[in-house]
Amino acid sequence: MRVLFVSNYPHLPDIHGGLQTTTHDLCLAIQAMGAAAGVLCGRQASGPDAWQKDSTLGYPVWRATQPEHALAEVAARWQASAIVVQTGTSLLPMVVRSLATGLPTAVYLHNVETHQLAGTLTPDPSLQYFANSDFTAERWRALCGIDCCVIPPIIDAERYLVAQTGEQVLFVNPTPIKGVEILFALAAACPELPFLVYESWNLAPAWREHCQQRARALGNVRWQAPTLDMRQAYAQARVLLMPSIWEESFGRTVIEAQLNGLPVLASHRGALPALVGQGGLTLEAHAPIADWAQALRHLYAQPEAAGAAGREQAMRHVAATPLRVGQLLGELAIHAAAHRTDA
């Protein structure tokens, strides 16, 4: 099987986010099982060509200014056997383009943001729906009446494990919806604790400078540029702070941190409570900062119990990788067979 994953978001290394790293790990896992995987994505800078291809990540990636217009040609040239349209800024138009190729089409939902649909999802036998968590599947069932096969993100443990962790309170992706205001409030409330911020999504220069000025003024917040190797972050961390304001549909950073025995302090939003489990604590996003500070100091002073529980949870997640990849490929094969029958 040759599976083409499609989104109008850019891919690694142009942008570092959960969708991009999840797609990367999934493509490598699919190839490890003897199938083929490729990515058609958006690109940040326009060029003279409709799309450009590279294979530097270990699988083919086509980067297009308008990936929806390049889809038919890329799928035909690569001889894709199935297309998986993923969350993007305009999902439904991409789905329509995919169906127009005549190839079996699946939709992989990585968030619950209805404003990114550019249309309405409906139960449709011509589509196979996947979701990245039980939370995501339940939300889309409630919103649109669709049933999703849950395929949680694939996480390659070797890409995130470190020999030794550090002393920092780690925060990834300094944006408002990820709870950056809670980060700054906590840094002010806990001046004795060292905080480490890693960028992830592309930040507007003015926003980056604004945040860096606040970090410098506090004195206990260190700032780092994005990295393709998150081991650099986890090697310096003692606790992961994830106070998201929006409803996280999964939150793979939690699993990555837990693999290293890091306890997690997160907001009680979306899929985070189930994901954190016994591996940390969750609070309502709008809880008093004093409550957040108390919880953070507790995990920082006594990380062992939550860290051990989290590591056990994360290892179970990683151990299920072959089953999840096999399930995705199996569901795509069944959908393709039904597609041929209908045709």
C-alpha cells in the first residue's frame, strides 16, 4: 500500500507542531512495516514550480504553494493507493479534490476546530474517518454524527529518550492558546524555579520579541528556538508545564515527556486529563495562579512517583505502535476494497 498524507499546513522542518511530528513518526512506522508513505503539504515560500519534492526526512515530501491543486498530479505520479487528508486550514476543499482523483480517501482529524473545515463533515460511505483520540472522536460524533476509528499518534521513543534529565520547568510553544500567560504568571509566582521555553509553531516577530522581553524581565525564564531534536529540551527538564487554554485533542508532548519520567502539570482540557493520568496533575485553566504554583512546587519537589507512573503509561502507548499502524493500514485496505466494489 502507498499512503499519501495531505494537508495544506507546511511540514517539517518548516514548521514544528504536533501534526507535523505525528505525521513524520507515522510515515516512518508505515515504511518499517513494508508499506510506503509520502506527504503532500503546504510551503511557506512560493516558488516558480507548482511543487518541489525532497526525501530528506526518509520518505518523499512534496511541498506546494497550493497543495490542493497539486494533489491529483502528485498522487498519480507517485501511484498512491490511498489518500489521507489531514487537519489543515481548509479541510473540506482538500477532501473534495481527493475524492475527484478516484482514489480511496480517508480523513484524519487531529483537532476539534470547526472553523478550519470550510464546510460541514457528514457521515459519508465514500470516506473513512480517523481521529487521534477518544476525545476527538467523541466530539466529532456529537458535532457531525460521524464515527471515527481512533488511531492515537505514533511516537518513536528513541527520538525522545534521554540518558539524564535536568532541573528546568519546560514549556513548549509560547502562544496564547497554549497558556503562555499562565507560564509568565507562574514564573512570577515561583521566582525560585527555573523555566525553559521552547518555540514550536512559527511566531510573528513582534510576538516573539514581546514574549522574550517579558522573559528577560522575569529573570528565571530562558528562551530557545525550535528544534527537530526534542531530546535537547527533555535533557534539561524536571517537569513539563502544559496549561493549554484550548481543547487539546491529544497533546503528544505529554507522552514524550513521560517517556523520560517527567511529571506533567497540565490544564483540565480536552484529552489532557486522560493522557496525563497518574503521571502528573491537571487543573482548570482558569484556576487561581496560587493553585497552579502549589501544584508546580509539589511536582518539582517530588517528581518521582508521578514520573514513574507517567513513564509506565507512555511505554504502554509506544508498545502499541505496531498494532496502531497495522490497524490504520488495515482500515485503509478495507476502505479501498469497498471503494473498488462501489466503483
